[in-house]
Amino acid sequence: MASEFVRLIGAPLLSLALVSSPAAAVDTSSGAGTSDVNLKVGGFVYVAPKYEGGKEYEVRGFPLVAPSGYGISSDGRVQFRGPDDLRFRLIEFYGFEVGPVVGWRFGRDQDDASRLLGLGDVDGGGVVGGYAAYKAGWFKPYIAYNHQVWGDNTGGIFRFGAETTTDLAPGLSVSSTLGAVYADNDFMDSYFSVTPAQSAASVAGLNAYDAEAGIKSVFLGLTSDVPLSEVWMLKLSGRYSRLVGDAADSPIVESENQFYAGFGITYRFSFQR
């Protein structure tokens, strides 16, 4: 299935982003022509809806292998905000930061739910874009954009909101994010509209529906890296998203409430080269 293919292809990208941590820097001390290289290895498992708007969930997992030291917190040079929102901070000036965004947009199979039968598949693919943010103490507003560049032309989305990071203990912090997602016409047509042809082919007898561009969802997310020891790290992540507007009114939607949760464990080790 198309969605299974993109999940396999997208796993290496997620692996690179998820295992990075600002608390684990690469040690490049050299001597006698050698240097230490720090790596993190482990795995991540998360639960997500089979498709956006679905009420059934599935478990996905993938291995984690990547260099330490890039960081995925709000202060990291590489910041992971989701499969389709991996940010690279290129410029930082008096709290203002900008950079490119890359990631993977998951598609949808018509057999993900009985309601989708006859509508056809929507192929996922890579996305590119950019982001800008401004850090004012503990408060960091941002806006990020991504557009699908291969697979089906499912358009682009703007994600905007604000995030905060709270230090609970030395080496332990929790990041929270509150925001909304604006989707263009191509995205809404791909994931929430039902064309007359699709309506005629729909096994569930869905009526034709034209979803317009606009705010499609609001969300609240929490992430935390929990140090278990000097080398073991537990990563926790959770997000609640609620579909609104034309997206919520779409006949393909089974539930407006969407939940995502996951955890991972990584082990850090060094070797000389």
C-alpha cells in the first residue's frame, strides 16, 4: 500500500530527528590523529490515527540511529516538531531565527476505514518549506510552512503557534506547544473533499463535499527527554489535535478529536576513529 511505502521511506528521516538531544554533544577532542564519535541507538514507538479524521488507531515503530549533539528542543539547531516539520536553524539574531523545513507527509489508503472505500488512495511524499520564530525568554512564537514536492500534489500548510520550555530538574525539561494549522485548497481537496466522481464510487454513499482553504485544526503538544542515566534516555511525546471548520464538517471524518502518543529509548555510546 502507498502509505506503508512512505512510512518505510520516512523512517530514516524521523530517526535522525528524534534521537538528537542538546544534552548529548559530540566529543571531537583529538589526539594522535583520532577523535571520539558519539552515537545514539534505540527505537521509537507511537500510536496515531490511521488517517486524519479517523477513529481507529495503529501502532508504528522504527529504529533510531544518529549522531548525538544536534538537539531537538526549542533551542536546538535541529528541531523536530513532527514527521512533516523538521526545522534547521540557519540564522539566529537577537532571539529571531529562520531556517528551512523538511519532512514527510503521510498519505491515506482507502482501506484505512470503511468510510473511505471507493475514494482512492492519497499518496504521501516529501515536503519542503521554511520557518521563522522569535524567542522572548521562556516564550517562543513561530510560523512554519511546508509543501509536498513529490507524490500526490496535496498542497501546503502553515503551522503557527507558540511554545514554552519548563525545567523540572537538572537535565530534565518539558516543552509544550499550542497552535493551529492553516491548509490551502489543494490540501483540503486532497484530504477532506469528496468529488462527484468519488461520491458515485463511495461504498459508504458519501455525498459530494467541497472543503475550502482555512484553519483545519488546533493542537496542544507536550514532549520531554527523561535522562535515565548518563547513557540511557527516555523520550516521551504526546499531542491532542481537534479538527475545525470545513475539515471537521467533512463526511470522511469519523472523529474530530485526534490523539498522538509515543515513547522511545536510546542508548548513547562513543568510539574512536
